[in-house]
Amino acid sequence: MNADTEKLTAELRDELATNSRRKVIDPRDVPCRYSTLKQFALSPLHYWHACQSEYEETLSMRLGTGAHALLFGQPVVTFTGAVRRGKAWDEFKAANSNACILNQNERRQADAIAAAINGNELARTVLFNGTRVEQRIDWSWDGRAFRSTPDVLGVHHIADLKCLKSAEPDRVMWQARSMHYAAQAALYRRAVLEKFGKKVRDCFLVVVENKAPYPVSVLRFTERALDLGDRSCIVWNERRRLHEDSISYPGYVQSIVELDVPDTDDIDNLGLTFADEEDAA
């Protein structure tokens, strides 16, 4: 066995040991969030997995998280090491567990993204004019504990900040459809009404591109979009209740499915239904 193979074997052994020690979380024991509830658009198994608090952070998500933290006054620290592994990384991560950690290049990009948003008057008004940022809302729906944290809560509006590949409105529309952004806004609107007895008038999406020149767009959900989003939340919540009550979290299907091949036109349209999540939320 060569040195490289021994190293990979040791890393695999350590990973398996970590997985064996990881506590399995019963979804009923933690507040339901939008990020977990929306997994019912895929399957109950995806919901269960999301409740285990494990996800792989992409570069775009780190940039969005960094810009988000800079804008909303959260701690951000810069890691100057070469790689995110090893003793130096473990010690730095432990010493800054409550901060957003970026490397030097990510910090430069996050600074540029934050500056682009601060330089946009519409975005600045929606995000910071008489608003509270990241106010956690603990509430209940059908007797189930929920926890929602809109990026921005104003007197009559809520807003969420997204860092995406494109801020061009038509492209954002398709991204919003794929990633259920209207359902997120609708759920937050429910949370505000339940907790504070206040009806949200407007729900905004502030979008910034994750590459230079970092254009910014401010979009407002139509009432139709919010109604469709709310309907999705109702369906997901019914599925949540059903599967939590039965303690059953299956995948996509539970029986054999006949497999055919799609028509050429259907293949061409598949690209509209699969979009990478690029935001930090």
C-alpha cells in the first residue's frame, strides 16, 4: 500500500468514525424551517436528511453568506491559510466558530458584493430603511413549532437577499420558480401574521450577481406568486404532518415505475426545471 492509498484509507476511516458518532435527529424534535419544509418538493427522505443539519456549502453560498454577514453586521473573519484542512484550519475554525469564515479571495469578492448592494439606492431602501435584520420568529402552525428568520422585516414589508448567477429579472423568475422563492416569502408572511398579528403588504427579493460587475435587481412578488407559494407550503406542511406522525420518510417512489424515454421536446425543456441553488439562505 503506497503513501497516497494509506492517506485516503485513513481519511475514509476517520469519516466513517465521525458518521458513526453523529447523532440522528428526529425531525419532530426541532423547529421546522423553510429550508427543511421545502424539501417535500423532492421527497420525505430529503426532508429528513435536511433536518440532520448537514449540507455542502458551495463557493457561491460562501460568497453570499459573506456579503450577507458584512451587510447585516455579523462577524466575518479571513483565513489566510492555503487549504481548509489540517491543524491550522481546525484551530482557526474552532477559534471563530461564531463568525463567517472566508479565504482572502472570497473576502475580496464578498466585499465587492456588499459594496454593490450598498451602492444601489433601491436595494438600500428595501433592506435598511426602518427595518430589522434577521429577526428570528418562533411561531406555530397546526400545533407544530416553526422557526423563520427573514433577512429583513419592515413595517409593512419583508425582503430576502439572494446571491445568484444572474440578477437579470427574467432569469430570476425561472430561478425563483425552481427554488420556490415565492413559497419562502409566503411562509415568512405567515410567520409575521401568526406572531405579530400583522399582515405583510409587500415581499421583496434583492438579487445580486456573484461575479463582477455585481449588478443588483430589486423584485417584488405579485400576489399571484405569493398565493401559489402559500399553496405549496400548505401541501408540504400536510405531507410533513403525515410523515412525522407515521415516522416514515421514504424517497421518491415506493413501487416499481415503468421507465420510458422522453420526447425530444421534453428533453429540451428539462433545463428549465433544474437550477443550482446559489444563495446563502
